Amino acid sequence: MVIQIIPKQQERSLSLVNILLYFSLVLLVVVLTSYFILNNFQQKTEKEIQLLDEKLALASASPEAALEREVLNYQKKINDFSFLLASHEYSSQIFPLIESITHPKVAFSDFSLEVSKQSITLSGITDSFQTLGQQLVIFKNEKLIKEAEVSNIAFEKDGRISFDFNLILDPQIFIKNE
């Protein structure tokens, strides 16, 4: 056997550990570079946002912006009022209707209106059953009255007849006529 005095360097092959080390170092450099680049972009974006906020504050402080806000406020109020006016139910239009279709020999003494149910209860008095029947027919023939019913018929001491009419109305009567 031969003994060598000067040792030769052995050839090294790249091992898996060395490959992972180099890959980790490259990855570290990429991550650090990305961090600094993204941090720089973030700072620039924050400066731009701050400048835009300052411009917006200056623009909203101008007299035109104040006038615009005031006009928009009035526009909202007008729209709200228009909605209320359009949805308003005009119950006063019932009085001319009742006046025009009441029999001359019938007198109403009590009036109860429920707009939500679209119904009226009329209490009255008349001289005869014939007049009461005629009044019922008049109510049933009116197109703005959907349903007419008589109830609580009673004789009074003076010989007259008291009664109650329950009327269900057409919703069109509550809409304002132009």
C-alpha cells in the first residue's frame, strides 16, 4: 500500500443539505427585497391618500360645496313632502257624496269614519220603512259604495224609525279629484 504524504482534496458533490441552504438564502434575499419594495409602495400610497384628503377638505370647505349641500337638503325635504302629499287620503270628499245621495226624508245624526277600513257608520232617523228602503237602494246603486247594510232598526217614541247604515267605500273616494 502506498502512503501519501500530501493529502489530496476529495471532490465534494452537492448534497441535499447544501441545496436547501442555498435555496433558503436566495429565498431570504427575495423576501427581504420584497418587504422593502412593498414598504416603499405603502408609504407612497399613504402620502397620496393624505394629499387627496387635503384636497377634498379644501374642496368641501368652499362656498359652492356648502351651497350644494344646502340645495341637496332642500331637495330631500321637497321629495319627502311630495311623497306625503301623494299618499294623503282626502276623507273630506265623503261629505259631498253623502249630501248628494241622501234621501230628502232621511236625517243623519251621527257619523263615524274609519279611513283605514274604508267604512262609514251613519246613524239616522226617518218617517217610514219605505223611505228607509229607498235610502238603502240609493246607497247600493252608488258606484263609490261597495257595500251597504242597515242595522239597529228601532221605533222611536214619536213614531219615527231610527237606524244605522254601515257602508264600505271604494278607495277611489279618498283620492283627490283634480
